[in-house]
Amino acid sequence: DTGVSQDPRHKITKRGQNVTFRCDPISEHNRLYWYRQTLGQGPEFLTYFQNEAQLEKSRLLSDRFSAERPKGSFSTLEIQRTEQGDSAMYLCASSSGGRARDTQYFGPGTRLTVL
Amino acid sequence: DAKTTQPPSMDCAEGRAANLPCNHSTISGNEYVYWYRQIHSQGPQYIIHGLKNNETNEMASLIITEDRKSSTLILPHATLRDTAVYYCIVRVDNTGGFKTIFGAGTRLFVKA
């Protein structure tokens, strides 16, 4: 257990529905990351927060995806109008390191299945 | 961005040392080498990182060549629980962001 928690651990939804995932980082960590991982692939970066500011978003993050970190603590990732291609593991990580040594600690992930 | 090259899979006998290689020939002078592993259905787990010098912690040792173009992760006494995908990563600092770019990694099978 790294101290990063994610909820829910599993989510099954029907195509077209909206889903929201939550990530609680390690309490003193000011950076929070979202990644997506499909079967057989390494995690792919989606977005990154420093405190409550969203500083970078991948082109993978389409208009249907939105992430927030309103108070600089927990974060939510929402997917609107889900598609079957959204089926993946969604991973959250947090860190507090300096510029060149940003060790990220990952949560257990939320596995999304879109039917 | 520096990229890494790893063998897709390796086998290791239980109790023996597992040596996982990684090539990162385009690494920049201020970029660190990180290793993570991912056991099936879990999130990636940090193992170790280094810049120039060899590093050791309770999980593993990291050997970085003098020219920094390659490194080796050593698990000194592999157990069945070390079966996982191991990712070698070079930290990318892109316009202030700290995203981590994962490759496909090396799938290590530890056999009894």
C-alpha cells in the first residue's frame, strides 16, 4: 500500500453513460497525476496537477474527459458519454519531489469496463 | 525526450539474481533513471532511481554505466513474488510538467 487510494476499484458501465473516479493522494504530496493503461501496454500520461492547478494535459485527454483537484487534495476524473475504447485501467499517482527527482507513488487503479 | 529500450521478457530461477538491462543512449545530463515494476492488476511500484552513481536499497541495486547510456537493475535473490513487468524510465521534464513516459517494459518470470 503506497498511501494513494482510488475509488472505485472497478466500474462497469454502459456506453454513453458518465463515470467519475476519485483519487486521494499521499497527504503531503502537492503533485497529482492521472494515467491510463490498456491491456499489455505501459501506463500513458493523461494529466498533471500541482496543488489545484492543472498544468499539463495529454492529447489523449479528449473533450469528454475532465479532471479537477478543487482544494489541492483529492482529485476526480470524469468521463462523459463513455465509449468502448475508454475501457482501461485508470491510475493515479502523487509526488512531492523536486524538479529532477519526482518520485511518483501510484494507487491501485480503477478498472473501467464499458459495455 | 530520452527513450529506453528493454527486452520484452526474461526468465530467472528463484533464488538467483535477476539482471534487467535498459538502454537509454539519448539520456540528457540532468535526467535520472527510474525503475518501476507492476505486478498483475496492481499500480506501478517505485523501485529505485539514480543519476550517475550506482544505487542500492532494500529492494534492488541499480548499476549505471559511466557514459550513462545504459543501466541494469539487479534483484539479488529473486522470489516468485518478483514476477512482474519492470519499467525503465528516464524522467522527462516537458515545459514544467513531470509526466512519466512508460515503455512496454520487461516481463520477468521467476520460476521455481
